[in-house]
Amino acid sequence: MSLWNNKDHRTCLDDAEDLAHPTDCGPWIRWLMGIAVPMGIIIYSAYSIYRGTINLPGRGNSMTVTGDDVRFLGAAYIALAVFLHLHFCWSAHATWWQHVSRLKVLSLLIFLPCLLKVLYHQLGF
């Protein structure tokens, strides 16, 4: 087992490609990962933006972000929550699948620049 594969001998790219297809999970997983987890992320992000500090989790420790970067990291977290909601709730419906893929790409186009801006500024490049 290495960084690039797991016990099923699937690569990380195989797992990422699974996000591009409709889910085939049950109603409990759909409710948990499509509604409960994204709602928790959105509530945490909104409260953190209001408070003025937010944490960027890491391996072993986390980075506390303050200042203007809080809004960008909060927006990145909200875009991640929207992606999870779209993937687990709406991609399971055959009629919505065509529109969901575009919205998932849009949420990633918001997530990546916001996260990269925060990392660039916080790591001092």
C-alpha cells in the first residue's frame, strides 16, 4: 500500500474520477453526506467569517487564519459544501445529472482559487 493506491489497488485518480459520476449510495448516506455535513460546513464557515478567525486543518496540527484571508477560506469551505451537496443529493437523480456536473465544476472553480490564495498568503510566498 502506498500513497497512490489503497487496499483495492485503486489509485487516487480512480477515486477522484468517481466524483464525476452519479452516486449510488443509500438514502442515509445521501442525507448525511449531502445535507448534514454540508450544513455543518456552512454553519462553521459563516460563524468563522463573523468571528474573524478560521482554522485550516492539517496533518498533526492546524493553521489559524485571520484577517482578510478568513473570507476567502470561508468561501472555499462553502464551495466545498456546495460540491458535497450537489454530488450526494442531486447527482443521484437522472434528470438533474446534466446540470449538476456544470455546477460541480463551478463550485470547484470557486474552491481552488480561494484556497490557493489563502495558502499563498499564509505560507509567505
